[in-house]
Amino acid sequence: MSTENSGERSGDTLEDDAVLVVGHGSRRERSNEQVRELATMLEARVEVPVDVAYLELAEPSIPDAIEGLAPT
């Protein structure tokens, strides 16, 4: 992991690290919920923010999710 111009370290992670889990998206809400559950489990393990985005058929879109994760 490169730390050049990436932010300040907090433990072994950078303060602006995040993970975006991207699923295809489904008309079946249960399928979308499974992706969200996976993201919740992952967030507990990696201890950085984890969010979900979908290619189509569900929200949020990838650009919207990235905007939500981006530091302000």
C-alpha cells in the first residue's frame, strides 16, 4: 500500500481508506440485501468504511457510492 499523499496514518490504515463492494444489482431485493450483508461483515473485519454500489437494477450507483465514501 502506498502512503504518498494519501492522508495520515491511523494504526495500519489511512484515515481516508475505504472499500466499495460492487454487485451487479437485482430486481430481487433479497439478492441486493445479501450484498449489503457481505459489506457489513467485511467492514467489521477490515475496520475501514465499507459501502455497496450496483452496476444496475439497484441503488446506489457506483459514482453515487464513491461520492458518499470520499472524504470531504
